[in-house]
Amino acid sequence: MINALNLLYSKSSAARILGLEYNDIERIEIWSKVIWVKPFNRKASMISKKVFKQHFVDIRKQRSLSLQLTEHLYNSNAFTVRNPRKDTHYTVYLVEDGLECECEDYLNQIRFIGKACCKHCYRVLNHLGHRSLAEYLNDKSIA
Ligand SMILES: [Zn+2]
């Protein structure tokens, strides 16, 4: 079950940050400023929440690189973003206050964080010449 905390502070993120496999992590605990991570057969590590938040963004940007984008002929605010590995595709729309996607990750971020930028949205931002949602919104407001 995804919730507000494990969306950001997950065992899989902890494993990637430490360069380990998911199954190497025995358990994690969310403390006030750090995440306590205990791999099997190793000493525990403490990783700051800031590192997890940066990883959350970086992994989505990285995963967006292998996605294929198609512009819509009659709607310049819509893009189809396809994952050739999984053969899935989502439509991303440019809307007044950002971008919208229909994927599970996007919907979970909206639900638990209140704003969202999934790998499909990062693919569109990259296509439009922006590195982040904040940069896109800022450029849009002064355009
Ligand atoms: Zn998405």
C-alpha cells in the first residue's frame, strides 16, 4: 500500500541510493530528519530526507530519458509518451498550473504530496526545453 511516507521513503529508493538490491534491505525506519536503513549483514546507515527527495526527482528524470514522445497534430497541449520497454503509453496535457498525466505515479503524487511530476511529465518538459516543473512554471509566468 502506497501512503504519503513510503511514496518518498521506500525500501526500493533506499536500495538504489545505497547501490544495493531491493532484497538486500532488511528494513527501514522513518525518523524525524533521517531515514534509518538496515541492510542484511551490514551496519545500518542513516540517509537524510533531503537525499531521498532529490532521488525521487532524479530517478524520474533518468527514467524519462528512454521514453518516446509524440506530438498531437491538432492539440499543441497534448503529448503521447510511450514506454517502449513495457509498451504502455500515457497522454500528458499542458494545463494552467503545470502538466497532467493519468499514470499511477502521477495520481499518487497528487494524492499524497499535492503536486506531481512523473517520468512522462519530465519527458514532456525535456521536449519543451525545461529541466524541472519549477523552471517551466517560472518561464511560463514571465513569457
Ligand atoms: Zn505519468
